[in-house]
Amino acid sequence: MVPPPCDDPRVRIIRLAIAPLRGSATYRRWVYLVLGGVLFVPFLLAVLVLFSLLFLPDPRTPETSGFGLQGITATATAAVLGSTTVWAPGVRAQQAQITRSLLGGPLAAEPPARSATWRSRARAACWLALHFVVGFAVSLATMVGLTESALFVLAPFTADPYFLLDGAPFLPEGMPLTGAWKWLGPPVGAVLLVGLVYTVAAIGAGAARLAPLFLGPAAADRLAAAQAHADDLTERNRLAAELHDSIGHVLSVVALQAGAAARVLDRDPAFARGALEAIAEQARTATAELDHVLGLLREERTDVAPQRTLAELPHLVEAARTAGTDLRFDRTGPLGAVPGVLSREMHRICQEGITNALRHGGKSGPITVELRVEDARVRLLISNPAAPHRRTRPGGGRGIRSMEERVRLLGGELEAGTREGVWCLTVTIPWKGNR
């Protein structure tokens, strides 16, 4: 069986060889390099004019042609002068953005550098100077290469090819350009053009590999990016816990109330009416909770966000009783003395504990909720008969994990498990004295 063309090594080699000619990255990087040369021209001209005024040639000295030491010095001075622009506001950020967009490479995958320290600006200045010099050289090579390629292509169609190509740097010495030999011009021009593209592609690829060393984030930037990512994940987990604890509890209560109302609708309309009213109240509560969480997701900070505390625990208990659940509630100690943060978190823990009891043991016996506010700690105990042959819910266990996270942040302890056929949840959190 003949392998498909894409698996043929020869085809892969050919594709790899012509990739610089076909790839858009080559021409984007070409534009980037030429852009550096264009931006470098004003600085170079200014320095050349200044040098010509400061260092007037001696008329007794014979004039020499070529770039010479003065030209090299002027180029280096102009590059250093132009690189100082990275200290201007916004230049460094725009430099990094343009480099990411046009040059690409590993720098495009790096997080943007947030710091603007002296070292980061110095690295950016070195890159800008390098960009100026290399870009200027690429611009000159582009101008000469494209011009000479066009002249070679046009040579067969002129009466005097020698006049057209006089002084051409790529013309081999002694090459005849008469008769049939002049038709070698177009192939030579095509080779020059292809060679120019490959040369620019190699320079652009090298620049793309070097760019992260000069414009990439420093170690402090990487640590800051990692910390920001960790903070974002923590915030997402917190919002997920808020949704699970608040909306999950409301939906569980609504489901129980709706089922109880449906069972007694004919024989006890008054109870069914009360259950429906409780469902409406729970729906309004869920809407407020959902608006609060959505506001956090949109980074909206409002002063009307629900902040439910232990003072509202009787309403939580009454909502569960409306569904016909036998829930026994006992509390001792001053609830108002509990600090606000602890009171809010304890309300969420009570809410999730009652929700779990309603889901898994609401029909098998009474649910007992005991809250003890002591001098140095707050203690919560929720128990209910464990349902026989309890089935594992897909994705179950989020409620326990959410409560464990809240308790751990408050420096407390949580115990949950079955004891002699009774599911017990015990939470102890210190809040005064030994904290």
C-alpha cells in the first residue's frame, strides 16, 4: 500500500524547504524588521548631520569613499540615542505589543510584563537598538535585492543589458550578457529574490527566538502572573461555593415543598397553600442570591448584596418545616455576640448541613439542629437518621468540601460521618480568647 503523500519523507522535506516562502510569519517579520529600519532613519540622519558639522574634513586630506569608521560610529551613536525612547511613557508597552503581533514566536506565548523596573527598561532599550541596526540592514538589503532582481529580469528585454546592470553587485565578473546569455537574467533575478526571502526568514526567526530575552517577563513578572492566576482560581472556587450553598439549598427546599403540596393538595388545601407561598418566598430568596453572585462575576460591588447571619437561622429552619420536615432546632448563647464574618459563614454552614439532611434523610426521621454559642467557640451539631441503601449522587461531596473549606479558613474543625445509623455533622470554630 502506497503511503499518503503527507507521510512521504520527501514531501515533508519539500514542504519544510518551501515553508519560509509560503508562511505568513516570514512576511510579518519582514515588515517588523523594515519598520525598525524606517524608525531608525531620522536618528541616523540627525547624527550624520551633527558629525558632519563637528568633524569637518581637512581639505588637505584626500577624500576616501565608503562607509568608514565615521559611519560605523554614527550608526552606533544613533542606535543608542534611539533606544533611550523606551523611557518615554507608553513606548515600552507599544514596543512589546508590536513585537508580539508581528514577530510572534515564543514571546507571543509569554504573559505581558507588568513591571517597569530599571532592568526591564534597559533590556527593552537594548532590544530597540538591535532592532534599529538589524532593521536598517534588512531595509538596505531589501532595497538592493528587489532592485537588482528586477533589473536581471528586465535585462533580456533591453538593447544594452550592460548599461542596465552596470555595477550590479550580484553580477559575476566576466559574465556575458549578449545573445542567448542574456536570458539567464530572469533565472538569476528569481534566485536573488528567493535568496532574499530565505535570508530575511532566517533573520526573523532568530529575532523571534531572541525577543523573549529582552522583552519577556522577568522572574518577578512571572511570579505576579502566577499569583494573579491563583487568586482568580480562588475567587472562582469561592463563587462556586456561594452558588452551591445558597441556590442548592433553596432548590432542595422548593423540591420538598412542591412534593408535599402535591401530596396533600386535595385533603389539606390550607397546607398546600402555605407550601406554595413558601415556594414563592424561596424563589425570591434564590433570585436575590443569584443577583448577588452574578454581580460578583461581573465585578460589580453593590451595597445590597445579601449578608445572611445566624440571626436569620430561624427563617431557614421554618422554610424546611414548611415542607413537612420534622426539624428540631435548639440554640443557646447570644447569637448577636458572634463576629459578623463568623456569623455569615456559620449561616452558610448551617444552610448546607440542613440541605444535606433534607436530601438524604428528610423522610427517614427527624432532623436535629443544635447551635451552641459559648465563651470561646461556636459549636454546631446537625444529625438525622442515615437513609438505608443511600445511592451515591454523581458529583456528590461538594457540600462537605465547601463546608470543610469554610471551617478551615476560620481555624475550626469539622467532623462528618455515620454513627450507629445516624448521620452526624459537627462543626467547632473558636472565635474568642484562644484564637
